[in-house]
Amino acid sequence: MTTEAYEVYRDSWGIPHLRASDPLHLAYAQGRVTALDRAWQLEVERHRAQGSSAAFLGIESLAWDRFARRARLDDTARLCHETLLADDPDTAAWVGAYVDGVNSGLADGAARDERFARSGHTPTPWEPWVPLSIWIGTHILFTGLPTKLWRERVARALGDEAATLFATDGPGTAGSNGWLVPGDRTASGAAIIAGDPHRFIEDPGVYQQIRLSCPDYDVLGLAVPGVPGLGHFGHTGTAAWAITNAMADYQDLYVERLRPTADGAGIEALGPDGVWEPVTRHTETITVAGAPDEEVEVLETARGPIVVGGEPTDGDAPGNDSTDGACSTDRADEETLSLRYPPRVRRDLGFAALPALLRARTVADIDRALDCWAEPVNVVHAADTSGGLLHRVAGAVPLRDPANRLRPVPAWESRHAWRGWAPTPAEPVQGFAVMANARGIASPLGVEFAPPHRADRIRALLSGSADWSPKAMADVHRDTYLASAEPLLALLPALDGLSPAADALRARLLAWDRHMEADSTDATVFAAFRTATVRRFAADPVFAGLADAPGGPEVFHPWLYLVPRVGYALEGLLTTPLLPGLDRAAHVRAALEETAAAGAPDAAWSSVHRLAPWQALPAPDAGNAENAEDDWPGLGGDHDCVNATSSVPGFTDRFARASAARYVWDLADRDAGLWVVPLGADGVTGSPHHRDQLPLWARCELVPVVTDWSRLTKETA
């Protein structure tokens, strides 16, 4: 394809608007422009999915690469691409055009970005399945997979009945806010869809603002760099859609029992009904910059790839078919666990939905497109200009024993096998539709959901008006009310015997308005008190069995540390009857005295609640923590606020998770829509549009959507 077949325009924020003669040339243009703007990001995501990022990012990336290899992420993408070629050649050609565009722009994009020279990395052409690989790598830990390891750890320390004790349903790797305001509650009489996905904030950002136009469609939205189309958020002019994480559970961990084969040349695993089954086995080499290469043994049972452990069990000699003691290990990190996940089972990532969404003109079109959706499992809002509304779940969730959702389960018990696919719920929109990862439409498909605070607060805010406009949605986005503070503060009035300083601090906290505003010193004081409480809870002897550093693969460790788990689950731990030996009042009193003795911090919340984004290759001077912190803004909000800037209570007030984008889709007038990303449209450090949206994003302000071609600037080759 040639550059003459498409045109590139930019608005004043550098956001690309692409116009082409047909969908294939448009996909090519999307790939090429993304490579020119975000070559570094594309290469990082491509190599993370392939398990080869340590080759230029160094040993810090080795743990992830091990997991990606052992979980067979790239191989799964390749298998899904083979299915796509066979069953849907049109979509395969569309993905291929995007890859061709990426390959045409990678060298020029790399020349713009000094990180390639600094890391010594030179891009090589993408294989046709790389977009599928990036999609899998981006979403593989979206579900409760690591939490199953945590529940296993809790059950072993505190008993089976306590397995879900820490279900906060606290922040994991992803969440979102989303709301749909029907036309009878808006000033224009047409629906408005708004919200914000919550992810780790990365530099460059995880979402790309873009417009895709050809004779078949004209769509704007938020793309995942490296993947064609607009899978999560889009507006076609007559219809619009948005998603949040459904918090569904659709991956399973199986406890595997392995033994050498009779000839000693291979390994076999104990399957259902006592049948020993062959295990595929090969070795891969991970290149590590600045360190020796590492060999990784990749094993796969009939359930799926081994992601934890993998050594044959002592005493399981060939010919011994007994299952006695098959689940007798005392520590979860000693078990061998396989991962079963839908894309590897179905060999389908649902990519047929992506071009179908671009062609959608009505809610019915969006609904049909989402019937093809597979991964990840989402809750969807959609609306069209004819008044159509949609609230449904989309994605592939296996039918299986309820125990599979909670913890690793024995591979040799047939009741834990998958038995087909669950129907995805849908419900009519009545009044405002709100999705904030809480229990609701997706409840039958999951175990742990977000607390109801964000959803309840959004509903309360929306109920305050019947003539909503797109610009007014920013007031919802920026709300900082922290409902989850109430259970902790509710314990304060009953405390007696306090020192004068602690008594004064109690009075101050009880008078606080519960808003984590950027300029609030009371919010900072509450956070300090909460930190002291969390640390005292975590140090209680009742949790001694969970206090040690976790074992097993490092990639799962962030989910397995006690202090963050207590921090996120504090609200539930304050009231659960499962811990009769936990003296909550004593810990809260001691935390209050400790905070008072330290001197209530006289600092605005934003001075300590600062953004700490993930960078694959930090700037050369980023080793100075003080300078690195000053380089990023402080904000209001907290993990249970609508403005969900998620710190880790008890560990740090800084935050890495927040709104990865904000959007407002207006069905009355697409040009009345608004959007913003944390950094900017250009992924190249130091470029004019690298961080130009950051100040607006930090204030929860949005930039206008522009679709009038005469107001855009045409880019010349």
C-alpha cells in the first residue's frame, strides 16, 4: 500500500484523524501513524507479549518474560490468528493491513525516539499475529488469576472459611467508571455516555485518541496501540459504546500432579479419572541485556500451560496410579499449577468484533458485533441517535464448578472440567445506567467486585439534574467523596482514654467532609491515620501466617503481600465476624495516638498523593527519586472515589493507577463530545504533544472532540 491512498490530519492537540479510500487502506494508515507516533510503546508491548523484553530492558523485565513464555501468550496469539485466517479471512486481511502499516512506519518512528538508541534496540518486522499477542498480553492479568493464589494462601493460614476474607473487591490491575444518561435526562434530548477506564498510568499512555474515516464509516475513539480499530470506546456518529471491566472470573488454575514417563524421556500429568496424560515440553532461551541468558522450560498439560512450579512430584514413579496425597503440599508455592484461559482453549480472541464495531450504525449493530467478543469480559453501554440503549456483558466465560472460581482446583477431578460457555447477561436501561465494577449485571460471572461506593456516588450525582450536558460531566469525573472512610471513622466516637492530642485529632477527623480534595490537609491527615491503622492490623498475630514474603513466580507477588491486601480490604476487616481475636478498637486507638504523636501533617493531599507512572525505560536522571517525583503532578482523589487515583493504603500515598482516559460521547452532536488522556497524543518524550494534556487531565478537564475536516491540519509526507 502507498501513502497516496490515505490522508493524515491533526487537531490542535496532535490527535490523528485518518481518511482513506477503503477499510484496508485505513487500517494500514492506523498502523503506520501509530508506529510513527508510538514506535517505542509498540515495541515494548510487542516484546512483553512475546516474552523477549528483557533483551533490551534488562533484568527488571525478566520475571514478566518468564511468565509470558511459560503461559504461551504469543503462541496462543499465533493459534488464534490461524483460526482467524481460516474462519474470517476478511478480518485477518484487515489485521494484516494494520501490521503492514506498522512495519512501514517502525524505522521512521524509532528514529524519532532516543530510547531506541539508549536501549540498543532495533525494531524488526512484526509477524501477522502481533496485534493479537499484544491484546492477550494486555489483558492476561485482568481477571482473578493472581487473587486465586492469594485466597489459597489465606485459606492455608486462616482456614477455608476465610478464603474470601480480603475480598474488597479492591483495586486490581483494571477497573473503570462508566455511565449512560438517557435522553430524558439530558438538555439535548439525546443520550450521553461518559466514563473513564482505570489502569496503570504508563508513559506513553495506554489509550490513543484517534479518528478513522473511509467511505464505509467515520469513527472516533480510544484505540489500544498495537491493535487495529477501536475495541473499547467509540462514536460512529449515529451510535456510541463504552466498556468497563466486568470483574468476571474466566481463567482457572489447576493443581497438577506430574511424574516422569516410563522411559524417563518425558513427563506426564494425572488427568481426570486417574488417567496419566502426556505433557508437552520444550526449552526456550530468554536473552537478558546486561546479564546471562536464561533457559525456561515450557510445559503444558491438557488443561493448559504450567505457570507455577513444574517439577515431577517425588514418589510418583511410573506405574503408580494412586491419587493419594495429590494435594498434600503445605505451601501454594510448592504446587505445580497450570493455567486454563479461553483464548488458548477456543483459539479465538473475538477480533471479528473490531471491524464490526466500526461499521455499527445502531445499538442493534453494536449488540450483534459484541456477540463475537471474547476477551476480556466487559460490561458495555451503548446508545444511538434513534434512542436505542444497551447495557450488557460481552465475553467468553466458561461453565464449570463454582470452586474453580475461588482457588486452584485438582486437575484429576473431573468435576472441575469446563462444560461450555455461560450466557452473557443483558438488562434494559431504566433511568441512569452505571457501571463501576460493582456487583450488578455481571454478578453471576464473578467472585469479587468493586465496593459499591463509586457506583452509588455516580448515581447520586446524576440524580441531581435532569438536563445533563457533555460539559457538566466533568463534575462527575472530578468528584472526590470517599465513602469508604466512614467505617473507620465510625469507630472513633467510642474510643476512651485518649491523650489530648489524639482527642483533638479525633475531633478533626470527625469534622472532615470526607472529600479527598487536592488542597485538603484533612485528607492528608486521614491518609496518615489510615496508614497507621493498616500497618497495625497487618502486624497483628492473627495474620502472622501471611506476613512472610511470597514465594513462586515474581510476576504474581504484587497480589500476595499482606500490607496492601489489608489496606484495600480494611473496610471489610473492620466488621467481619471471621476474626474474633482481632482487637480492632485497640489498633484504631493506637493508630490515632501514633498519628497524633507524629504531628498531624500540615500539607495538602496533592503534595503527597503524586502520580508515579510506569515507564519501561525511565529517563537517565530518573534514578533520583526526589526529582522523579517532582516531575509528575499531585492530584486529589483516592481508590474508592469517582476520581479514582489509587494509592496503596498502608504502603504509599503515591499512585500509579488512575483514569487512563476520560471521555464524553454525545449522541445529539458528536462535536459536543469531550475526551482527554493522561499525557498526550505523541509517545515521543519531549515532543510538543507528549504531555500537553497532562495539566488538563490532572484537573479533570477534557478537550473538545473535533470532526470538521476544515478545522484540522493536513499533514504532509
